[in-house]
Amino acid sequence: MTLRVGNRLLTALCAGTMLVGALGAAKAETLKLMFQGDAYEIKTITATAEKFEAANPGVKIELINTPHDAYNEKVGAAVSAKAIPDILELDGPFLANYVWSGMLQPIDGLVDTAIIDDMTESNVAQGTYPIDKKLYAVGLTDSTVVLYGSRKQLTELGIRIPTSVDDAWTKEEFLAALQKLSTAPGVKWPIDLFRAYGTKSEWITYGYEPLLISMGCDVIDRTSWKAEGMLDGPACVEAAKMMQDWAQKGWVVPQSAGANQFYAEGRPAALAWGGHWFYAEAQAQMGDDVVVMPLPKFGEKGASPNATWIYAISKDTANPALAGKFLSFMLQDPDYRAGYRDHAGFPGLKSFAAASPLYAPGGAMAVAFEQASKTAVPRPPHPAYPTITLAFQQAMTNIFDGADVQQELTKAAKEIDADIADNDGYPPFGAAN
């Protein structure tokens, strides 16, 4: 049971000790933390906060648990009310928008140096603001997307199974595999791209942008910060047409079919283009038959996504040192780490990777962790990211439904550039940077 200031004061009063006056006059230091997450995360974070309170008498951690789907709206409301919590969990690709808006402060000097030194390259990338190159956020975990398959099925069909990032399928091998799987016994769909996650889900940008990058383009030019000529250019048009072709051939699991067709009875989907979190679900149904492969290399180099929910310190907090102390405590807490390890959390700290059997060398998800250092690319670290992702999501949704690829990408590019122009380029971003 956690002893808080109020409990100790009551005990002192009952005992009639001389400490009553001192305790009665003391005021607890309250630290507000806003976060989102699954049930296990809520339980884990709550337990860690209680341990911190017990170790730091006079400190109270006020947890503000906010639903995932409404999180960014709640952050906006907190900004409008000038009530930003001391510690804020945020989705990695939105960091640039938050820093540009003046909400956050660098964490160097606040979070233990040992933790910062322990961060993977991918974790550092998701927490760094590109203008001043300073680190504004840190997390225990990161994320990635890999290709899942059935070892037995691929072996029987004579389809090569990549074993490392350097060994990834080429575009030609991947397309040949889809073609072969499309006529294989029992296969209804060669691949699940997880369209069931929804048409306005961040998944569309997170999961599909790496394919564009591997083919030599992106949702926006990261030097000029203009989308026209890049998102609607020849390389991206070719990539989007290719994905549309998969859907039109009936190779992609439709949105209406749900998100479990890879491991459903009879295994109607042969491959799954899925996040690291999907492994636990599939493995529970398929056992050791699940094989994890790197994302294909569609061009000269491969690409994979990164970034997940990470923690930052508000610029307006009255006690940044205490906020940094709590974050350092939480990220090093063995029970906190165990909660994420038990749910296949993708490592954002090297020590966490070494202690996670799935991601350590030889582990079932080792190739996923290898992507973090070899092919991971953050989503565009720009204040306009909320507009960028919504425009791309809508374009890809329409393209999958059969819309003209060039028209949709051009429309999306114009929307992105218009938002940037409306904000005067989001200075100091722009061509000079």
C-alpha cells in the first residue's frame, strides 16, 4: 500500500506526535502526467507512479489517462486552456509540431545521461527536433513494421525466406511471391496491408510511407518542405499505382474483412505487412510457424517506419527537474520495463533490447530490431505533419478504392503546400533549411 502525505498526517494526528504542525503546513508537490495506452500500460504506469511517490515523500503524481483516439484533441484543449501537464506523452511524428508551437523543452540535463546514452538511433531520431538538433523526448519503446509469413507455406512453395535486413526481398521477388501466393491452395488474399485499421488512421502514413521512400520519393520533400513535385511526382505515382493494382487484383485483404486474416482459421491471408505488436497475436494462433521478415527493398535501399508514443517535458512546468527525475525513475523501473517486455514492446533503449528475448540476437523478432539501426526513417519532422498525414491518408484511401492516382496525389500535395503557405512556411523551416 502506498503511503501518501494525507495518510501520514492522519497517522500523526492519531498518535498525537509533535510533527502535526509541520506536516499540516507542508504542501505536496504535484506533477501532472498526461498519457494514453492499453489496460496493461495504465496499470504499469500507475504502479510506477505510486512507487515514485513512496520513494519521494511530499510528491504526488497526478495521472491524466486520455483515450488514444481523442488524444491530440485533448492536447489542443489543454493548450487553449493554458493547462499543459508537466509531462506529456506524445506520438513521435507530432513532436515537431509541439516543439514549434512552444510547448516543450529539451530533456538534456533533466533526464539521466545514462538513459539518453542508452537510446537507440531510431529512438533518438523520433525525439529530436530538426531545427536545433536537440532532444525533446524519450521513451522505453519504439516501433517498426515487418513482413509476416508462414514458414511452412513459403518453404513448400519454394519462396525464399529472408533472414536479415541485408537479405530482404527485392521488389521483383516480392511481386513474384504475391503472384505465386495468389494461386496457392487455400489462399484468398496474398497479403494483408491492415486496411482494417481504418481510413483516417495514422497507420496509412506510418505503414505505407516506407514503400514510397524505398522507391525514391516521399510524402514531402524534406529539404524544400514542399509536397508538389515529390508526393505527386513519377516515383510516388508509380508506387501508389502498384499498391492500387494489388487491390484491384484482389490480392489485398479488404477493410471489411477485419485485421486477423493472417492467422484466422484456414489462414486466408498468406502474408501480413504489420506492426511489431502483431507478432504476439499471430504467434498465439500459429506458434513457431510464424516467420518475421524485413520489409522488401523496392529500390536501391530499404526503408522501415519508426516512432511511437514517447515522453516530453512541458516548457511551462514549474519543476522541470522533478519531471526529469520521474521520467528517469520510470524508464529504469524494472516493473515498468517488465510490463512492456511481456507485451512485446519494441525496444527504444539498447539495454531493454538486450533483456527482451524476442529482439535479442537469435530472437523471433531480431530482424525487426535490426531495421531500427539500418532502415528506419522517421515520418516528416515538420510542424505541418498533422496536415501531411491527413492528406496522404485520404489520398491512399481513395486510391485503394479505385480513384485516379495522379489526381489524388496532386490534390494531397496541394493541400499540404497550402497549409504550409498559410503558416508562412512554419519558420524557421523552409528551403534554407
